[in-house]
Amino acid sequence: MGICGSELFYYTLLKYIEQTLPAEFITNGLADVCALVDGKDVLTDTERKNGASKKLGYSNKAKHFAFRLISWLTPNGLCVEH
């Protein structure tokens, strides 16, 4: 059975990371490092009409209504945002 869609993206990304891993990472025992993860919250206005979206959009990190941006930085400098 083959892979498709998002599975293909992640499989390709992992193969790319394996092929471009800096030699310093391998010699220092960091060959298993895939990425550093960072999350940022972008503050927005509070949704007042819909109570469910108000609860879903609240950020404990920012203590305000916000959208979250998550990014991964690979050892060779590639940034993947989601």
C-alpha cells in the first residue's frame, strides 16, 4: 500500500532531514534531533457572538483571544510552519 497526501509530505520531509543533517549533529550524538518547535500567539479581537469560538480562541499563553502559529526549525535551517 502506498502513501498519499500529508503522509507523503511528512515522509519526504523526514527523508530530506536525514539527508541534510549536519555532520556536527552526528558526531555530538544528536542524530535523532528532527526539529525545534516554536509557538507564537497572534492577538486578535474577541469573538462575542459565539460562545464556543470564544472558548476555543482563548490563549493561556497570551491571556487573551489569539490565533496560534506553530513552526518547526530543522537542523539545516529549514523552517516549516503549520
